[in-house]
Amino acid sequence: MPRSFAITTSEPSLQLSPAGRAELTFTVSNTLGQPVRVRTVVEPEGQASRDWFTLVGDAERDLAPDGTQSYSVKLSVPPGTPEGQHAFHLLVANVANPDEQFAIGPSVAFQVQRAAPAARKPFPWWIVAVAAGVLLIAVGAITIARVLRDDGPGHGGSGSEPTVFLTFDGTRSFVDLGEAPALSFTGTVTMEAWIRPRSIDGLRNILAHGYTANPPGELLLRISNGQYQAGSWNGSNFVVSAPIPREDIGSWVHLAGVYDGTSWRLYRNGQELASLPSTVGVLPVSEAWSIGARGGVQERYFHGDIAQVNLWRVPRTPEQIREDMQRAPKGDEQGLAGSWSLSEGRGTLARDSTRGESHGLVRGATWPSEAVTGAEPPVPQPPVPQPPVPQPPVVVTPPVRPRPPVVVRPPPRVVITPAEGRLEGPVVRDHRREPGTPPRVQVR
């Protein structure tokens, strides 16, 4: 990408005062050849906090054709900040066209010194001895655990997965590398990246130059409809392909595409997957480079995580590729065109560690600290059919008709009068009796 502005400073590093303060001046020059209004932002790098920096004066200013402006940046590191090396830079962009006309200034480093120790009381040294013993035991346990663990292929660093990376959402995120002169070459090439793919459908670029339709040209390392691919295109495909193992989805994989002058070769975790004889290697492409999308045009987005992207002008051997899996390049290796660790952890700058300084701008991608790591959207599940619950039989009881109340009448009283031996009450004599039997008396 052609430079729109030139950003310079006389000091590549700063010396903080005992109070943790410093100030530095930058000069911004307009190289567009036309008047423009620019916005300037201080971008911290690494673990530096944005709160430490203050841009003196207006952030938005007018620049005449070939005009310049001076910007002062004040730095104030709060007391108690841990000792360490930090850095920052300026980002200047055209207010009317920030995506196309911008510039990234040189990185300025500064060292946070350890605070002077306060006077201490006599310390019980037995505590130090106990702590040292505990630490020795812990270190030994960790060492044994790491020796016993076999991570196998597919892990970054020295056998462990990358812990700092960029997450690409598959719809709008990428790293814009522009048209850096250091990345312009033809012939042989090696493209490397650690990836953790979430989707493998469609076209999803990992590292790409272009493409352009007129004249046709492209260099690519990508996923295409369930296959890993590496190669060139000039209207015809010179692309080597290999199916993606199912276990690679959601897992860290080291992928490399190589053109050695006679063939395109594809490597997964240091092992060759496929090769394609070809006389066509890297072609001239008049378009931008990109990580995670098509260069220059926003499409073919990668979905997943990417870490440690390397671009070489030379073919790497299988042994060298396996070495690259274990450690990141220093930046001064012979034939190294660009190396983006994607380990900044914050901000909008993806720094190139080589002398070409082909730094990229992070567009929509997120760092692990900016999102909940490992959080995945819940997958809707179909309802689980439940067996019918047995119901007790319904017993219909016919209604009971109320019975009329039973009236109990007291029996009539029979009174025998001793004096007369008579019965009081209505008496009916029974004349149907046998002779010699006493008469029966019925009371009505």
C-alpha cells in the first residue's frame, strides 16, 4: 500500500524520569500531494496501557500539500507498574478515507525500571527457606508433567498450543498488510501459519496476495470446501490440495505451502500431505496482501484463530518447517520476507518482526483478552421425547339417591293397674285360643 504520510521522530527510545514521565515529538508529513484533514492516535504496544499516553493538542488537524505538523506525546507511567520493556507508535489516517490513506509511525521503546526498595525490617530467613523448598517441589512437578505429556503434532511454540493469537469471525475480520515493497517477489516461496479452523466450507484465506482479475493473479494459502490449498493463479490454477482431517476442526494445526521451483507442496504439522508438479510459482500481483481474507477486497474470510504467520522467499525443507513449528523466526533470517507473530495481545497493529517492517492493521479481528476465550454459542438441541406417564383409571361412581329419613316411633305404653288387674289402652281379645291357655292380648 503506498504511503500516504511520513511519520518520523528523532528518538527511537525514551528514558523515563524517576517519576515515570517522558515526552517525545513526532513529525507528520503529507505525501498525498493534496490538502487533507488527518486524525492522529497513539497506539500502545504489548502490555502498555492507553491511559499512560496523552496527545498534546488537537487529534484532528489540516495538512497542506507537502505540509507537516508536529505532535507531542506525553508519557506518564503510574507508580507500582511492574518492571518491563514497552513501546508505542503513532497512527495517522485521512479522516475522509481512513481505510486507504493512513500510515503507521516507528515504534518507540521505553523501559519501566524497578522501583527503589523501601527500608525493610529484619526478615525471618526461615520463611525464605520454606518458600524455596515449596518452589523447588512445584518446579519439579511441572517439569515431570511436561516430560510425561506428549502433545504430538499440531501445537505451537515448544510443543504447546499458541496462547496469544487473533480470532477471525468468518464474516468481516482480517489483517490488512497493504502493498508493502518487502513482500513483492516472484519465484519460490514458503507460506506458514498456525491455524485453528472453526469452519471449512467455501473459500477461507489464511494468507493471500490478491487476487486481481485484470491482469489475473493470486498467491494463496487457504481452506477451500473442506480442503487445504496452496498455490498460484493466473487465470489457470496451479494449486495443490489435500482433504482436511475431521479432527483438525477446532484444533491447532501448523500448515505450510511451498513452491521449490519444480512442485507445489503442502505440509500439515511438518508432514507432507500432497504435491503438484508445476513450472508456475509466485506471480506478480498488483494488489494488497492480507491475513484471513482476500487481499484488497473484503471477502473469503477465515473463521477461527491464526498465530505466527511466516512468509519466505525461499523454499523451506521439511526439517526447517518442523523447526519453524518449535520456534518463531528472529526476523533477520536469510530469505524471510515477513513474520507476523500476532502476539501483541491488544491494539490494531500486527507487527512484522523483519527489517521490511510490513506491519498490518487489524480489521475486526479480536485478541483473546478482548473476548471470552473458549466461549462458544450454544448449539440448539432437538427436544427429547418423553415416555407417556401412566394415568390411574377414572372410576365413575353413580350418584346415590338420598333415602327418606327413618322415623322411629316409641311403642305404645301398656300400663297394668295392680288394683284391678286391667290393661289400660285399646285392647283386643283373641277368642281363637285353645282351652286352658291364657288369653293373648294385642295392643293396637
